[in-house]
Amino acid sequence: MTHWIRFEHAGRTGFGTLEDGTITVFEGEMFAEPVATSETLAWEDVKVLTPCVPTKMVALWKLELTPPEDPLYFLKANSSFLATGETIRRPKSYDGRVVYEGELGIVIGRTCRGVPEDAAGGHIFGYTCINDVTAVDLLNKDPTFAQWTRAKSFDTFGVFGPAIATGLDPSVLTIRTVLNGDERQNYPVSDMICPPARLVSRISQDLTLEPGDVIACGTSLGVGSMKEPSNTVEVTIEGIGTLANVFE
């Protein structure tokens, strides 16, 4: 298993692999045969960034209903992306409920367009943690138009990281979300209607998925509100890490 991260250090942005608190710096492109250098850095000496820079985040809508014929999804704006350790901000234009959703994230490693399910696994680079934040009272505020994009895409609402883990079996993973020290979510990836390869295949029939794109797999259990003045929310997936942020 390998953990890939992006970081900022001494005024430059880089990426590498993380093991036991030490980052081995790589050069080249993360998704195109990068090469390890002799440079190492301590985790505590860098600012951790989102582990990749997606062209889009495709997010699944998941409820305990009859499985849909096709995946139900929306897109989160690129400007919403936020790394671990950063602050999730309440929008100045909104005073309603803001909710967390701890989810598994699939990270694409190769351009994926119209790929069959039996080949889709070869296009998955690895997996990450996601907190799909939502201004939930906006979703159905206007009865004529469900506002998924607006509710999901405020600045700081697309939280993911801290790393991309490769070489692990997602079917045995469990997602755990803790709010202010209290466990709010604890559910297995095996609850997913579609396994990762099937999701990638089916979404690729509609959209071209590029290296670094992220698919948020959705959740149906334990979603709840974050309230002022301050909340700490942690999404942990064993084998990947903990995505920890404060909401203010």
C-alpha cells in the first residue's frame, strides 16, 4: 500500500509518498510514472494540500431506495475543494443548516471514456476520504428547481484528502465520521449499490474522466448538521487516513 500526498514547502508545491511521518519527494507527474528523488521531508514541516487537483468531482446521490437504473450524480465546483486541516466556512449568504457527509472517494488515474466494467479497475489510481458538505436547506428552497450545484459547491464545501491510497481493496473498508468527539457515521463500503469499478464504468459512458478526477461515492447513514460557533469533523477510513477540518 502506498499513500500519495501533495504539499507546499519553502514556497514550492510538490508531491510524494508518505510513510511513518516522512515524505519521499517525487518528480514528474503523479499519474504518469513519477520518479522518486533523494529528498525527504517531515510531515509536520509541510502544508498538506488536496492530494490531487481534479478537473471535476462527481458526487453520487445515495438513498435507501430501489437501486436506480443509472447512477444519480451531481458535480461540485472546482473552487469548493479544500484540504485536510483547512477551515470549512459558513457562506455569508446562507444561515441555514450545513451538513457533513463522510464518504469514500475514487481517484482516477487514466483518461476514462466509455470504459467497460471489466476494464474500469485499470483506470482507478486509488482512494481517498471525502467530506461532502452541503447547505442542505437550499436543496429544495425553490419548488421549481432543485439547487444541487449551489448547495454543494460553496467555497470550502468539497473537502478531500489527506492522501490517495493505492494497493488496497476498497470492499473491506469502513467509513467513520466523528463530530466534536462523537461518532456519527460508521458504515462499510460494501453497502454501496455499485462497486467502484462499476461506478467508474457507468459514469464514463456520460463523462470523460481525467487523471486526478474524484468520484464521491455517497452515503445514506448518519448525515447530520454542523453548528456554530465551531465544530471539528473527522472522516477516517482505515488504510487511507483521517480527513480533519474545523467548521466555522
